Amino acid sequence: MTTLVRGASGTLTRDALTVLQPGFVGTTAPDWLLRRIGEGLSSVGLFGRNITSPRQLAALTAQLRAERDDVLVAIDEEGGDVTRLEVTRGSSFPGNYALGRVDDVELTRAVANELGRRLAECGVDLNWAPSADVNSNPDNPVIGVRSFGADTALAARHTVAYVEGLQAAGVAACTKHFPGHGDTNVDSHHALPRIDVDLDTLHARELVPFRAAITAGSKAVMSAHILLPALDPDRPATLSPQILTGLLREELGHQGLIVTDGMEMQAISSAYGIERGSVLAIAAGADAICVGGGLADEETVLRLRDALVDAVRSGDLPEERLADAAARVRALADWTRRARGAAAEPGAASQEGTAPGSGTEIGLVAARRAVRVTPGELPYEPVTKAPYVAAFTPVANIAVGDETPWGVAAELAALLPGTRTDTYAEGGDTPEMVANVLEAAADHRIVAVVRDVHRHPWMANVLEALIAARPDTVVVEMGLNRAAPSGALHIATHGAARVCGRAAAEVVTGR
């Protein structure tokens, strides 16, 4: 059994609370959360359920800091498809795939900086972003447009630009999903993905963007719940000492925070349970336990706190390792507190008189630059009267969620009032689905919106039949642009953020 050199159980309990990054339900902080913050809880994770507006978010973070001024407020705000700040309307920024398609690192830096400015303005100081995954598997069900692309060097240079832009705004970056989630065909929210590549491939591909991010000073790195037998044949990265301590900490030299991906995800919880998984993660070298995407209550926090305390007392977790993890959390909190103070100093860039969440149009500029248009065989006539939008919708992955709107219908309706739309999902008969679209459209031009059509045979079949029946159909691809262009005009937006829809609508209408 490990001797408790630091002694007091109160210190041990406080350290156990310090390493947790839980979520909660509601748009104001519940009493239990404020009470635990007073007892030592150092971090809180925010999700879409916690946010209704920038002003409300600013009030929420102020409420948290009234209890403790150095509490870390984290959020999963990648921009693009994954947004919590604008969960009900869609992001004002295109995601990584669109930025990688433009391939202008100064643009990526500017987008990340403006996103960071808006987060800082609302009191958020740790962003679980960017995704540094190299999207080497185009059938990946969870990364896709969240990656800058399949080119390793491109992913690395844009990861660096994102980290630098975000942290220049005083918001800590958390580069994810280490050591790389791009070559998977399983979503770790549902099961444990496995990547069977050799060490040379991992070092030449997956690890390159992370090396670059660490060199650029990324304040945090998030682990992935993936099994890489070349590195550790027994445990997923989040629970692996070889990967977190041996590779990330010692070989790559990352001295900042190591955060786990959500411990309630099935890749961990179904095999280990969140309590044992959390103990193993801290023992392996993680410093902060992210939990709360699905589990967001006081009971979960207390279960994890007690599991960590019990593991130290039983000798399963060295107390020095827990203390080191807690110290790294506090060090990052100190950096963010100083960054907030610097932003408030006289002479710092002022946003006085600016409503929270407002700012430049850099996101729309970037979205417009990311659009790629392929003409069809016949001359294209811009749509000048209200069209009919047929949205062919796959099941949303959990990281994106189904509460955030996407597509082009709303943006087309703003330009062409009277635009109508319907959603079509997998499960219907192709001829019947096409007939329904044609009937609903009547004599209106059809705009067919798809997402990752290369991964969904049902979508490809319907689209082919629809274009055969109506050759003047406009196709808007809002996912990975892998399938051959089709339609009278094919528009690839490289993401489904609201600004991507706006950029596509401008092309459809010739504006």
C-alpha cells in the first residue's frame, strides 16, 4: 500500500475533485455544483444544453467565478459542425475541413482567434479543440469534416495556426484526439475503435500534427479512446501509461495538461466503468477527467471523487500521481486567470460597446473561400425564384449532435422568401422517395442537400435517380467531398456550419 505522504484526507479529497471536469444540466449553475467548486472542484465542462445566448453564457461563467475565481470553464467549441456556443442556430465559423481546403494558415489563425475572442468574452477559458486528427480513412464516422484533411503536413500546419490563434485570445487550446482518431471506422462514443498500423506509420502520419501542436505550445492535449496495438496491445490510449506518459509526456515532451475524452463514452464505460476507467486514466498519466456529455449530476462527481480517493488509499493509484495531476490543472487555471487579467489591462484590445458574440465576418469570408463549384453539362441558370430544398439527412454522430440545424434551406429562404424544404432519411424505397420529392417540388427548382454521400449508398441511389428525373437539380455536398460531382451545378461547402450554408445559397442564387 502506498504511504500517504501528503497526509490529510482533506487534501486528498480536494486533489480528487481538482482533476474532474464534469458537466451539469441547466443554464445556471446548480447549488450542488457551486458547493463542490467551493470544496475544490477546479473545472466545469459546458455543452449545448448550458447555453442559450452569449449574454446568458457570460452570466453563467460569472456565477461560477463568483464562487471561485480560478475555476477552469471548458467547452467543446470546434466551430463548423461541432458548436455549443451557437448550438441552436449553427456556427458562424466553418470547421477544420473547410479551412484545410482553403489552406491559408493566416486565415485559420484569424478564425481561431476570433472564435477565441468570443469565448473569452463569455468567460470560457479552455476549449477542447482543435482536432488534429489526420482523416486518412474517408469512411470515418466521427471525424470527417472535423479534420483539416488527409494530408499530414496540411493538418499539422493548420493545427499550429489554430492553437496559436486561439491562445492569443487568452483561451487555452486542447489539441485532440491523441494519438490520432483519423484512421478509424468505429465511433468511440459507441465502441472501442482499433487502428492496426505499424509504428513507422503512426510516427509519420498520426503523430505529426501533435508534435507540431506541442512545439507550438498547446496548453492541453486530449486523449482518444482508441486501441493502437503497435503502442499498447492491451489498453486504449486514455488508459495507457505507454501512450500518455511514455509517448506523449516523455518522448514528445508535452508538459501541459492531459485531458481524457468523455469517460462515459462506450469505448471506456462499457469495458471498464467510469470509476475504474478514471482511476486507470490518472494512473496512466492523464491529469483531468472529462465526464458530463451524458452523465451530468452530483452523484457522478461524488462517485469519481470517491473512486480516486479509494484508489490512493488502497495503493492502486500513487498519491504523488494524483497530486501531480491536480497541480497541472491548477497551473493551467493560473495561466488562464493571468490571460484574463492581461486582456482587462488598459491598452488591451477593447470590445467596449460590443454585444457578446458579435465581431468580424471572418467566418463567412472563410466559408465563401472554401466553396468549390463544379458546373454540369448544360449552362447553369441561377435560381431566382423560391426553390424546393430536399435535404437527404444521415444520422448525426454524437459529437455533432442532432440539435444543431444545418443545410441551405434557411439561408436560401433569407434570399428567396417562400423557399420550402423537407427532410428525407434512410429507410424508404428509392423510387418512392424520388416520387415524393418530385411531387413536393412541383415546378420549383430542386436543390438537393447531401452530407457524406460517399458513405451512404441509399443517398447516392436517390440522388442519381432524382437527377435523372430532374437534370436541372442543384446538388450541395456539405460533408466530405468524395463522390463524383453531379447535378446541373455541384457545390461542395466542405462542412455544414451555418456560414457554409450561406456561402452555398449565394452560389445557388448567383449572388
